[in-house]
Amino acid sequence: MAHAVGEVLSHRYRIQKLLGQGGFGAVYRAWDMQLNLPCAVKQNRESIRHQAQQFNREADILSKLRNPHLPKVTDYFTLHGQGQYLVMEYIEGEDLEAKLEKAHNPLPEARVLAWADQILDAIDYLHTQEPPIIHCDIKPSNIRITPQGLAVLVDFGLAKIYDPTDKNIERLRAVTTGYSPIEQYSSGSTDARTDIYALGATLYTLLTGQVIHESVLRHIEDPVRPPNQLNPALSDAVSLAIQRAIAIDPRQRWRNAAEFKAALHNQALPVTQPREEFNDSQVESLPTVSSDDQNFPSDFVLPGAKLQTTPSGSTRSLVLMTIVAILVFCFVAAIVGLYILDPFDWLSGFSSGREAVTSAAIAMQTAAAPPVSGGALDGTAHDTPVASSGLESEHFRIGVLAPLSGAVPFYGLSAKEGADLAVKEWNAKGGLLGKKIEMVILDSRCEAGSSVEAANHLVFQERVQYIIGEVCSRASIPVSDIADRNQVVMISPVSTNRAVTVDETGQTKPFVFRIPYIDAFQGRVMAKFAISQGLRKAFIFSVANNEYSADLGRSFEEVFTSMGGKIVGKETYPASMSDFSALLNKVKSSQADVLFLPDFYPAINLIGRQAKAMGLPAVLMGGDGWDSTKLDLEAVEGSYFTNHFDPEDTRPVLVNWMRKYGAEYNVKMPDAVAALTYDATNLLLAAIEKAGKDDPVTVAQALAGMNWEGVSGTFHFDDQHNPVKSAPILGVRSGKRVFITTIEP
């Protein structure tokens, strides 16, 4: 029986609406009365004891996942006689099944590939967990697109932890017509290639408008046609990549998400030792598909290409017997109540918009901060007085601007977690000025327009007087103008452009500070380091219309040439470029010793892979934009980059923070964005405490005179509110980041 609207589960979740149900469970929209935010609650009505134990184990693992393309599992519980419950973020958006229905035609290849890249990042994250997590129910209706275009893979109701040695795990047999591979119908093991098949089938549907036939029927006489036969506009590379993904035999599919992603973009992965693969011995032997003279090719099968259309009698009989056995199994399972869940869609969505965040949880809300009545988007002062952050509220409120969607959502996630951990620690000690600290986090997308709108919302609607953010300089610069004009203290945790803290006349903005060193300092540091390594000929790449890239490039060139180095070439490329082979050939011809790459990790991964594939001898060097857990360390082996902290530093403050952060967010190696945002938040709260009152003028004065030891180092501010601190140089050796040296300011 479904729960009634208004019913409260576990003394916390008030049911608001039934979203969907099947024979063994239901999904509800609910209201979390403890955190005052909406959530989605999924119920499994089966509660056999060993399955309940399995549920608790798997739910605990799922609750530790953090990825912008996956909804966050926030709670789980069991109610006697009613079943097991999984609580997740409530996510706004439209699923891809609905988008396809509205279009009445196949969706554009470029748009589908952009979504596919994000979902492949999500399943790569799941598959590389310890132990690996298999989603088991990827399909168009389980991929939500938020209003800001972020693709989110939802519905963990069928997800399973991969452990072929655990014989007590009940193997999931719930299937979805057209998207479940053959091993999901039988007693064979599901593994990462199960999700590869399902995503391949999903892309097939989105790009052709047709759902492929049941995997158990495809052996008989209905082979799948290549996608570009149904949609001639598709590129050959995409068509072939999808065909391999939906091979019947899991051994012939792409082994992992990275391979599938590279194939979709027609990019060869560098030749490396393959990551540890799932054991094929765990996959049940599959019916042989034969023609007159061949079985499966040794490399891979392209479904629909050269598969028999008139199977032999023995093969037909084997397949039919398999189908009959499966039908009988499903019927008996329904009778005896095995742990089989009806697959139904999860209402979901990773909000890329405003988030009201307390020290305990993050409340996802709408997408972008609405324009504020009476407030100018240029950041000019408003007539409405700004209320105190603490005096008129039960909480002391601060604002945080982070790119939770857009170009660099992983940076946004790190910033959010860094700030959140600092606030949790302060609240555990009693809060600030006698009040608990509350954060209001808005999605600023690493864009000027979105950041201005969000900043105005913070200042003139939320009435906060203290802001942490933004990450990207192009977003922080206009926000700093708003903050300074309205006497709101702002600390940028990551932005390195000089204009963040200095106005167009060269005057310091009295209310604006930053934690990282500036762009020019990074360029100078890397130039000095290159010369110290005996490198004398440099080639510089820069991103068109990108001040960060241009500033690093200019300062590198200035110092490198002043110390006797020679610039043998410079090239500029658009931010959308993915094929760098022509530019890299120029670097190779120039016989450069070093290729300086002041860009962010997505482009660095592409350049590194392509440079490695062509055997480019030049040493790759870059700035802090390289720092990310998503940096492809194999592709940039032997390279160097500046960073804001040394993870091998043994100072207690850093060691303790890395331990706490890793335990809280299940991250082995936090990135510099998390470290700097943690420092920025702690420094702001310490300055308010030092001021002894909620007054931005006094707090700004306290900040200007502080000496601070944080996880990113010990520093004080100069007269332009830039930190004075040393710069660690990190290198990549044997697939790991290692400390190389420190360059003093």
C-alpha cells in the first residue's frame, strides 16, 4: 500500500506526492522536516533479512558518493513491515525520454555527445570506486537534464556493489526492455560492461529515435542495424562506438567508460597498462552466435554486421530454451517474492542553481538567482539598507559563490565541500558570536553574468555581508565590484587575476581579498623553474579571450627571456578546440624544450594525450588550472605545474585537514580548490571573531592585518590584498603527483 500524502516517515520525511510505483516499491517527493528542504524517497517493500543487510551495506556506500552528475544519497532507513527506504536529493529537470518525445526526431549528435560525456564521467566515477558500483538501470528516462544543461544519472534503486567473491549478494535481475544486456536476464554477473551496454543502447535511441530489440532476442533473426543507417547524419566514429558498446558478448564491448568516451570522439587513448578489469570468468557463458563459418571475431562484433539472419537449429533451440527458462524464472520469482524491484523512473535533478546550505546539509533550490527588485545588475549601490548578517537572524549567515554547473563543476563541488567542512568545524565548537553559522550557496557557473545575478541576490535579497567566492576570475571580478561598492567583505578562494582586488585606477578594493597568488606570480615562478632545469627554448599555448591564460603566458615569456631563454613559438586556440595535432606538430618542429600550457585540466588532458601519442619530447608545464582529481596523470607524465599547497607537506594543520576531508567526502586526495576554499572560509570566520562584532568595516580591517597559517601555507596580505607566500612546484611521476621544490616570492 502506498504511503498517504502528509504521512511522516522515520519521524522526519513528510510525504508530499507519489511520483511512481511498481509491484515492489514506490517513489515519493517528500519534505525533510529536519533540514527544511525537498527530497526524494524511494521505497523497496521487500525486507527479507539477508537482503536488508545487503541494502544497508550498499546504501552506506552510496551515501558517500560525491559527483556533480549523480544525485546525493542523504539517508537510508528500514521500517518494520513496510520495507527499506533510500533518500536522495530532489532534482529538477527533464529526462531524455521526454526530450526525445517532444522533438519527434532524433536528437542532434553534438548535444547528445555533450550529455554522454557527463554521464560517462559519472559511471567512470562509479566503476572506479572501491568496491566498484554498477548502476544497472541506465536508460533515457533515468538521465535528467537540469535547466542549466547539466546531465545527471539518477535512480540508484538498482545499483549494485561489484563483488564476484561474495556469494551472499542477491544478483539483481530487474530489466528494462531495450536497455538491459543479456547477462542481466540470466544468472551471469553484471559488471561495468553492463552499464556500457545500457548507455550505448540509450545513445542508440536518442540518435536514431528507435529502441533496440531485447538482447535475448537479437541472436535469432533481428540483428540491430548500425545507427548511421537509420540516421545518415551521424558520424562514422559515433556509430561504430555505439555498435561496439551494445555487443551481445560483454567481452567484446568497451572495457570501461574512458574507452567508450574516447571512441565517441574518435580519439585514441594512449597505450598504457590497462586498469584492473572485471573477471570474465564471472560472466556466464553466452549462447554462441554463428554464421556458416565464424563465431564472434577475436576483436569485437559490430551488432547488426555479419551476424546470422538464419540461425542454425542448435543455436535457435539453445536461445529459445534460454528465453523460456528466463520467463519461468521470472514467474517463479514473482511467486516466491525474490528481491526483484520494478524499474521505474526516479524523480531527480542536481540543482545547478541556488542552494541554501546549513552546516549539516545542502538544500538544492532553483537554478539562478532571480533579479532583485530595485537592484542593478552592474553592482551599483542600492537604496535599501543591508541588514546585519547575524543580529536579525538565529544564524550567522555567509554567502558562497561556486560553479556547481557550467565549464568546471568539479571545482564548484570542491569549493562547496571546502567551505562546508570549515563551517561544520566552527559549528561543532559553538559557532560564531554566539550563533550557529549558516551558508547560502549559489551556483555562479564560472560566468560573469550568472555571478553578478547571484551576488546581487546574496547582497540585496539574502542580506549577507560576507561572501566566499568565486572560483574563476572572470566571475570574481564583477562580483568584487558589487561587494566593494556595498561594503560586503569578499574573499576569493581561487581567482588569480589582478583585477579581483584592484580597480581600474590601480587602487586596492578595501573589502576584497584573495587566498591564491596572482596569475603573473605563477608565470614568473614557472619561468624561473624552467631555467633552473636547463630548459632554454619554450613554446607557449594560450586560450583565446582568456585573461588567466594570457596573463600566465605573458609573465612566463617576460621572465623566461630576461633570464636568457628563447621563445620559439606561440599559438592561440579557441576554448572549444579538441584536436591539437596541428599545433603540437609546430611545437615538435620548433625543437622546443618546454611547452607552457596555461589552461585548465579538461584541455590539458586532451593536449597531454595527443602529445604523448605523437612522442612530443618537450616538457609540459602549467599553472594551478591543472590541479584537479580529474587530471589525466598518465597523459602528463613528466610534467610540472604550480599549485597552492603541497599534499606531501607534514605540517599538522594540513595532515589533519586531509584526514578529515577524506573521511567526510570519501576523497583520497583533495584538490587545491578545496584547500583554498577551506582556508578562505576559516580566515573569514577568524577575522569576524577577532573583530568581535558583525561589522564589515571592522572585519576588513582585521583581515588586512592578519598572519594566517592554513592548509595552503602561512601567509599575510600585501597592500593590494594578495597573499605573500611561497609557491610549491608539483611534478607528475609514475602516475602520481609529487612535490618537486618551492619557489619563494
